[in-house]
Amino acid sequence: MASFDSVDFHQKALQLCAYGQICYQNGWSPATSSNYSIRLNRDCCALTSSGKHKGRLKPEDILVVDMQGNELTEGKPSAETLLHTQLYQHDANIGAVLHTHSPNSVLMSHITKQDYLHIEGWELLKAIEGINTHETSIDIPIFDNTQNIEALAKEVDTLMAQQTVYAYLIRGHGIYTWGQNIEECFRHLEALESLMHYELTLLKLG
Amino acid sequence: MASFDSVDFHQKALQLCAYGQICYQNGWSPATSSNYSIRLNRDCCALTSSGKHKGRLKPEDILVVDMQGNELTEGKPSAETLLHTQLYQHDANIGAVLHTHSPNSVLMSHITKQDYLHIEGWELLKAIEGINTHETSIDIPIFDNTQNIEALAKEVDTLMAQQTVYAYLIRGHGIYTWGQNIEECFRHLEALESLMHYELTLLKLG
Amino acid sequence: MASFDSVDFHQKALQLCAYGQICYQNGWSPATSSNYSIRLNRDCCALTSSGKHKGRLKPEDILVVDMQGNELTEGKPSAETLLHTQLYQHDANIGAVLHTHSPNSVLMSHITKQDYLHIEGWELLKAIEGINTHETSIDIPIFDNTQNIEALAKEVDTLMAQQTVYAYLIRGHGIYTWGQNIEECFRHLEALESLMHYELTLLKLG
Amino acid sequence: MASFDSVDFHQKALQLCAYGQICYQNGWSPATSSNYSIRLNRDCCALTSSGKHKGRLKPEDILVVDMQGNELTEGKPSAETLLHTQLYQHDANIGAVLHTHSPNSVLMSHITKQDYLHIEGWELLKAIEGINTHETSIDIPIFDNTQNIEALAKEVDTLMAQQTVYAYLIRGHGIYTWGQNIEECFRHLEALESLMHYELTLLKLG
């Protein structure tokens, strides 16, 4: 059975509370939506419990799940737990995952008819790890929304085996992004929010 | 005559002050507009006094009214008191009511020519109690604005006897929403604000 | 020569500092723009000095001017001082004046080709003193921008002698509003900001 | 070799931290983007290190560089250091430089097809040092984005030798602005943000 260090868990739970407050204040996690996690080790991660106000998270609102989504501490894991564990299992370098319902991600995924959002030529692309020039583009995959999370996790896994994926959208639902640690993950989220805002504004301008 | 527990009243008055501050900071209650209430028991509720700055409510700005809208403590009940008591009388499960003048609710109710706002397919619908999938839709009734609150309360009552109503809009005026308690009520309000923001943005995109 | 109570001046200077902070945080007074005043008595008022950061006003940034715009305490009166004193001289009931460069007022005054902004049918009109129903309309005069403040003050005075004026706009510049005291004045400003936001959004929707 | 006063450096480092927090909270410096500097003397300036969260700058995130961009204290100078030192070398009156990735500057520079952004007739132009009337216009140069900062610095220098330049944009990237000191520089930035917001809104209105 997966084990973890309780001091490490407590510290990462506090980090999730702090980032929840930031995401909530940014309007990205309204009405108890969203879920966030940080890897504890190869076998388990700290994850937000389902249904909590994301701007007022307390350490007791964070639980530990193993990479199959079984809870190792008390709490009700998010229905979307497997979308977090898929990422940790797929790539050992992923240390944190933020999923939000930001208006930009909900709207851009709804409006875009293709199965990816193409973003090209903006300086802020360089905020994403591994990108060193604005003279590039990224395609953010868009998956149709579903209540079958297990099936969606498999779809994500298949796509990530085929191409470099920096983040993905779920249509009319929100964004998943990640990084080596929570700071990098949040930097990616902030950059993608700005990039989606640019694209949405261009659409408004027709 | 209706009676109430004064400690319970004081605690709920403090909650109304706190939620007033949040609603005001969100821009939903400008210029002393809006009114909020929490049920005390079968016979009465705590309600904001008329004409107060909603971001700076103090416990003395909250009064108790019975379900006919008569004040049981000092204060000037809102002109819209009967829209609160109608809800408490109609459904014993309703424990809190938030009415705001948020820009999204004012604008969507003005723009929408039908007598309901149709919202469909967004993940955030699941933040509303009783909805478990995004593959659904809700119709938010829109009533024409009036200064005859008693007549409007009857209209609302009639409609709620005929169909499931999660919230309603008053045209060019604002939104009424409710829940079993103030936390659920606010979650509904946040979700509806997000959903109306999505719909308004789609209208801007043409 | 006009005289004033120094304790009264100090209290009103503190109020102007507090409202400056609110207006700045709302984005209505960027880049040291805007000026605010409160009447001290029949003969003079407290007024913000020119060129100060409106979010960080200190009591020493407020001075006293008489109703001809002469300074009675140290400080550099705003170039627009006469637009404040015109209002106090015109109507003994006016106790406070807020002038801001809010984006809504700058844009609506620029876009509107007529010499008034017509606002009709919104519930929030009732936040303006003397209006008791949404079934009404107001016309906010729009004056062309000028650096000749004395001439503009006369134009305003002439118009106010002819019709009820709740506030006015200066094209591409900002809004002037007032009330019996600073609280009412700010309520009017908040209401007008909301009303202009509604109108601007309708224009965006085409 | 360039020398500097360490107390002066520490005070200016604290100022850069404070302005970083403001720029970040305004949404102008997301995802560790942006860089800011204050002149120390003829030969060197205090500058933000590369890759830091701009809302949480600490004094140790600020370093000193000479006017050729060599670091005189520990830290990793921004890749865009030469765009700061070009300004200090070009004009002895420039005391501070703020470069941000604000959405308004990114979008207006992307949308505008000419090599300058023309801004005319707004009262807030008067917030820029040397402008005393709204009956004027300014042209903000727009340079194409590049990763060759040395070449861009020369382009800027050449243009500034030919015409009065109040600020410049880099396409899809951000804005550079400056002033005699950090307060004036920030006032310019706030004014330009407002002016770009006006112009962007007019484009949305078609």
C-alpha cells in the first residue's frame, strides 16, 4: 500500500489552500468548482476534497489518494480524481495539477469548433516551460465534456502518448494544466489564462 | 405572534453582513441596492433594512419580519420584503434568499425577449442543488419589473406551483435566488452569475 | 473673508481621502486625475489639491477654497475648482461633489453624439434622490471638453437654471455628480456608473 | 567601474518590489513576465532579476547593472536589460522604466497594423509630462517582437533621436514607458493603460 510523509502532506495541503484562495479570487473557481493536487511521491498525491469553497480551503479539506484514486486519508475525493492521477502516472516529472473553471477556458472551449485551440506568436508563450521564443505555436487539445471520467482519463492518456501536450480543455467545463511543482504549474495557468484572454478578445473584435 | 431566538438572530445578522460585503465587493449590490435574508424559523426571517450600503452592513442594519412582512424588531424593511417571505412560505426547505442587482442579471433580463432565460450544457449547472450532469438545461423565469411587489409575489408563487424554479430575474432590475442555507444560496448565486456571464459573452460574440 | 471651522475641515478632509481611495480602487481616478470636494459652509469648501495620487490622499492634500475659487489654506487648487464652486453656489442643498475620469463616463461621453445621454427604464435609477420608480428616464448633459473652465462653469450654470440636472459628462474627460452629502453623492456616482455600464454593454451588443 | 550607494540601492529595490506588487495586482505582469528598473546614478540602475513572480518581489530579487548591462551585484538580469539601459543612456532625465505585458498593450500592439498607435483628444493625455491640453495627439511607436534585444535597443535609440517618444509597444509582447522618477513613470503607465483601454473599447464597438 502507498505510504507518505505526514509532514510533507501537511505542507503541501497548506500550499493547495493558498493556491485555492488565489484561484478563487481570480474568479477561476466559482461555486465550489475546480480541484487541485500536488504529488507527494511516486505512489500518491494530495488532492482537494469534493464540494469545498475553493477560496476558504482548510488543511482538513485536502486528502491523500493513491495513483488509482483510492483515498488514503479521510475525505471525499473529487469525481475528477482520475484526471489528476492519469497525469502523475503518465509523466514522473509532473509534480502539481491545477484544474479550474475559469471563464476564459469555459468560453474558449465552447466557442472553438475544432478539437484543439491554436495559440501562436504571443510573447507570453515563453512562460511555458520548454518554450524560448514567441515564434512558435501550441495546440491545446479540447475534449468533449463527459461525466465518464475514467473514459476521459484514457483519452487524455492516449493523446499524451502521441504528442506534446502543455494543458487541455474540457468543452464548456474548464482547463487542466500542470508543472514540475505548484509554482511552475501556476505560472503555466496564468500564462494560458492571458493567452486565452487575448484570443477571446480577438474573437470579440471579429 | 411570531417569536424568535435572539442569539440565533444575532448570528444570522452577522452572516448577512458578511455576505453583503462579498456581494458588494463583487459589484452585485451597488448604490445601496439589493436585499438579503435568512430564515429564523417557520414564522420569521432576518432581513436587511432598506437603503443601507451593502458593503458596510452592521448587525443593527438587519431586522426581523414575520412571513406577512411585518417588522418584529426596529428597522425599515425593504420594499421587496414580500418577495422574500413568499419564498419562505412557499417552500419550507428554503433557508436563505439573496437578491442582487448584478450587472449580468440586469443585462441578461433586459436583453432576453422571452419570459425565461434558457441555459444549457455547461458543467457549472452542476453547482445547483439537484443537478448532477451538464447534459441538462434550466429555464430561469424573467418577470417584468414593477413597483407593485405584492402582485409580483403572487405571480412568482403561481409559477413556482407549476414548475421547478431555481431562481428568477426581474427585467432590468436583478436576480432572486435561494437555498437551504446561506452557503448553498450563495453557491447558487455564484454559479448563476458565471452561467449568465457565459451567455452574455456569447451574445457579444454574435 | 470666508471663515471655517478647522475641526470640521479636518473631518471632511479625512472623508475626501477615504472616498479617493475607493474611487481609485474602482479605476475611476487613474494617473492623478479627478477631484473631489465637500462643502464646509455657505462660503467655502474642502477640495483636493491638483496632481495628487487619488488612492493615497493625505489630509495635507486637501485645501479650503472660497466660492470664487480662492485658496484659504495652502495647496494648489485643481484647475477645475470653478466647476465645484459653481455647483455649491447654484444650489444650497449640494453638500459634496465627485468628479472622476471613470472609463464608462469617458467612453459614453465620447461615443454619444447628442449633447445628452438618455437613460431609461432601469431599476437602479431609483438610487438617485427624488426618483421613485424605474418607469422614468433621465438625460445626463454632455459638454464638449475645454481647457476654459470658467466658460464651462457658466454653461453648466445656465443649463441647471433651465432643467433638472442630476449629473453631467464632459466629452472624453469624465463625470461630475453631487449630493446633499458625500454618502449620497457617492451613491449617485455608483448608480450612474452602473447605468452607464448597462448602456455601454448594450452598444457592444449592437 | 561603475559604483553606487548601497543604501540608495536598497531603497530603490524596495520601491521596485512595491510597484511590482501593484503592476501584478493590476494584471499587467502575469506569469513572471515584465521587468522594472530605477536609475541609481549616471552609470548604473537597479533592475528586476529574470523569472521572478512580480507580485512577490523581495529586495534580493533586484540587482544592479551598469549601462552596458553587466551585473554589478548577484542575480540574473532580464534578457531585456539593454532596453532599460538604452533609455537611461539616451536621456539623462529618465529615472525609471516600467515594462509590462498588460493585456491592453499586448492586444493593441497586435491589432494595430501601422507601426504606431495614434491616440488623440482624450483629457487623460494631460497626465503625460509635457502635455497640457486634450487638443493634441501622440503616436506610440510599435516595434515588431524579436528575441534579438540588442538590435531592438538600437532601433529604439534611432527612433528616439528622430522624434519625441513617450512610450513604445512591442507587438504581441507589451509596453515600455518611463519617467523622471518611478512615481511619474507609473503615472504615465496608468494614463497609457487608460488611453489604450479607450481605444480598444472603441474597436470593440466597431
